[in-house]
Amino acid sequence: MHMMNIYYRSLFHNFAYRLGQVREQLGFVAPLAAQDYKEVAALLPTAAALSLFRTMSPADQQHSLRVCRKLRARGCKDKDMLAAALLHDVGKAQGRVPFWTRPAIVLGKKFAPQLLTRLVIYPENGNEEPPDRTMHPQGDRKGSPLLYPEDTTQPRSSIVGAIPCGRPVQGGGPVHAGHPVHAGRPVQGGRPVHAGHPGRATLPHWRLSLCYAWYHADVGADLARAAGLSERAVLYIRTHHQPGGPAAELHEVDEVS
């Protein structure tokens, strides 16, 4: 009986949390105060990064600042991690990711994962994969060290177990060029073999929104790099959906905030 009570309390808490998210995304949230923006500005390295933060919806700004504050309350002093916390959802900004796409991704992963992965392509360049900079943030694939070595002792993640958006993971680390499997499809030269994908300009709006929802971490990472964040902060943003990745602490706090 005690275990059942714990289960139902947990279920109710999760439902209440998700309901609160819906309420926020529908616009029932106050914008940040001037003092809040001062706090954000002090944690971001450039004026361009602050401007990027302001492109997010009030709900995503509130969420991102909440995640950042919770990290600091836990004792996090990593400036790159805190900056990443403030911009981890910036790939959703400016209407790229409408609210409906979030439940669509969750339901698609659960009930139609193969269909979902056929629908999504990387929206910024018409390719199915973003540029492979996750493991090699200096841009030199052959010479730069891995910031987060892959754990090859673990079995490959299934397509259903892939991260909620972005690139599938293998053993807790991102899949990068050279691995023979990507979301159940063969790869060639580091990219999935999947002919016939349209470019961004030809995608219907609903599908483009779905693509941005899936790849918002990669899109946000590229925006953050352009705004002057460090390569490590960019890595944190790109991998913030990975529970065992470089941004594991950010992922943990984000999941309950």
C-alpha cells in the first residue's frame, strides 16, 4: 500500500508538472523583470548572447533561468554550464518549434519511431544530419581530442531509446562519423544513406516545425556558437538531452524544471 501511494503521488506530481508546462507555453507566464535580465546578462559572455536569449518566448526564458538558478543552488560554478543552461532551448525560439510539436515528438517516438525518423531532416541545410561537431568542437575531426569519449562497453541505443531530439546516442555518447548504424539505417561516409529527402525550402511548414523540434539542440548550439559562447558551452547545449553525456547535470535539472 505504501508503494502504491508513492507511485500515485509521483504520477500526480508528473501530471501537475506537465500541466504547468502547457499553461506556460500557452502564454500564461509573466515576462522576466529587469533584475532577472541583469542576472542573465551577468552569466552570458557577450551582448549577442543576451540578445539571443531575448529571442526566446517568455515561457522558455522563465524555464531557462529556472534551470540556471537550480544548477547554481546545487553548487554549480561552471560558467560554461550556466551559460548553456540559459540558452539550451534557444533552438526553439522565433516560432521554430510550436507547442504542438512537443507532444508529437513524444507520441511519435512511442508509437511510430520509424515514421518519425523518416520525417525529420536537419532543417538548417537540408541534410539529414547536422555538421558533425559534437565530438570534435574545434572543427578538426582528425586532430582534435574528444571532449567526451564514447563508452563502447554499452549496447547501442534503440531508435525508441534515442534522445528526444537531435542525434541518436550510443552508450551515452553521441553517434559520430564512422559508426555503422544511425537510427536503424546504414551510413556511408559518416552520414545516413537515405536518398530522396527534400531541402528545407520544399518542406511543408508542419514538417519543418517537426524537424526543428527534433534538432533544436543542434540548431541552438550553432546559434550559441555564433553569439560567442565557448566551444564547451556549445557542446553542453548540443548534448543537453543526453542523460549520460557531457551536460548530464544540465539534463537532470532540465527534466524537472
